[in-house]
Amino acid sequence: MLRRGNGVVGRGMVERMVSSMLCGGNATTTTCSRGFSAEVGEQQRARKINLFTAINDALNLSLEEDEKTLIFGEDVSFGGVFRCTSGLLEKHGSDRVFNTPLCEQGILGFAVGAAAMGYKPVVEIQFADYIFPAFDQIVNEAAKYRYRSGGMFSCGGLTIRTPCGAVGHGGHYHSQSPEAFFMHSPGLKVVMPSGPKDAKGLLLSSIRDDNPVVFFEPKIMYRTSVEEVPYGDFTVPLGKAAVVREGKDITLVGWGSQVGVLRQAAEEVEKNDGISCEVIDLRTILPWDVDTIAESVTKTGRLLVSHEAPLTAGVGAEIVSTISKECFLNLEAPPLRVCGADTPFPLVLEPFYLPRQSRVIAEIRNSLAF
């Protein structure tokens, strides 16, 4: 068990190891992006970048457009574990980009106060597994600030960035996906992108939103996911899912890195079984897009939801429950969930824990055979 103190393996050592592995052995590489604004009426130019560079670009744009934007957290002034904040201190100064002590509840307590006073704090919790010490500040303070003050104050403008999900070697303290905890908290928005373009557009929307947002970033995708991302300012609306693959036989719903798993499974069953899968990227977990999923399930008659987090009381359960009610007369088979196991996240047994492509394919075939 990791502990903070002398004589025991510390978080910093583990985080440097994880970062080094994800960065291909070079955890000190810095990447600084520059924002370019497209002229009105001009087609916006794009460049091919990875997810962490897209995050950096969105943060840089936010700092440039609003002097009340602040970025702080553990190690952010020199780039953070995953280099998402590289170059921002040098460009925007230590008054707006700065390190904090290793104290998540302190980071969020300060952020709540700053947001209530009109600032736009974008805070980083170094790993989603360590967001729990700040749970009270997020769900009892930030989420309820507008309600408890009768609309006099709010924490709109507060964005909490945190890397989440499996990386192949993180074990139970560096691999979790805790999005369901925050989905149960009215007053928050919860977001998880599945690629660089959405990461930039959703992050800019989150920072500008009038509600506190918990923004989960699938850390395995920081460098492995690369696509064309527009230069300059553009946003992706919160609360709107995306149909990333059209189909007619079954609807597959996921978010974050699981969208890629679903797309691969869809391609395989179409090739081998002639099954046509519609794949939906949820993108925003709270509030989630009921209409897009209901429209798809009304067409296909079948639903499968998949996420890395444990099965019981996960986000998938809420989606299945709601769609079962909304589309009851259109369902041809019981909605299914393919999720992580109801155990702590394992290390050597990670391949058996994760809802990988083979499990998804097996359940797609089960649904069509019902």
C-alpha cells in the first residue's frame, strides 16, 4: 500500500514510473501549443496532434482569452506527470499557473473559493484515484454552492481535470474510473472525451460552462490517440452524444477509451457475422444524452453499454434503466452491460478485469441470438 511519508514507496515515484512508461521512457519531454483563431467565414485549419497536446492547446487558449483563468495542482508548473501543462508557466506566469502542496482537499477548497469569487480555476488532480480526499469539497461544496446561496454565488467556472482508466500496469491506485461517484451528485457536470478533437472542444466548453465540471481524461490515450484537431477556438457542446458509427442491428454505447474497443468489436462482428452495430460515444456522462441513445435503440431494438468501471451501480446501470423505460416496446432483447469486475482494480489480472473486445463481441452475439 502506498503511503505518504518516509521509508515507504511514495506516490511521486509511482507517478514518475507511470508517466515514463506512457511517454515512451521520456517523461521530461515538453510540448507547448499555440492557439490560432480562424477568421469568420474561413474554413478552420487543422493539424494532427495527440490528446495531451489537444488538452494543452485548450488550456493555453483559456488562459489567453480570460485573465481570470487559473491553472494549479501538483507539479503543473513544470508540465505535470503527463505533460499536459507544459509551457504554460513560461507563457502566462507564476501568478496564474502554479504548483500546490500534495493535498487534494486543499486544492479543491481553494478552487471552490476562487470560483465563487469569479475566477475560472482549472485544477488538476494528478490521478483520478486520488480525487477522493477532495470528494467533500466537490460534492458538498462546489456542486451545491449555487443552490445553498439561493443563486447569489456559484462555482460555475470550476473545472477539475483528472487522468483516469487503465494503462496496463497501474494497479489499483493508478487505474480507476470513478465517474459514477460524481454522476450521483446534482450540480455537477461530468465529461470524458474519447479523442483529441473532442478533448479540446469539450474542455473549452467545460471551462466556459456555468457549472462545475469534472473532466476525466483517459490517460492511456494521451499519446496513443492522434487525429486532426482544428487550430484556434472551437467547442463541442456538453450533454450531446455522438454517433461515431451507424448501424441497424444493435446500439453500442461507451465513453473514453472504451469507444475504441466498441468500434473494433463492431467491425469484427460485421465482418464475421454480418451484424451491423451503431456505436455511440456518450462524451458527457452528466447530463447524458437520453434522446440520441433512445432514437438509436428505437431503430436497432438492442442495447449494449460498456465501461471500465465496476458493473454494480455504474453509469451503464442508469443508461440501461432509462432506455428500458423509454424504449420498452421497441426492445428485441434485454439491454446488456459489459463492464469491469466488482473487485478492486488488479495488477497482473488486469486483462481479465477489463471489458475487452472479446467480451463485447460475445455479448453482441448473445443479444442477436436472443
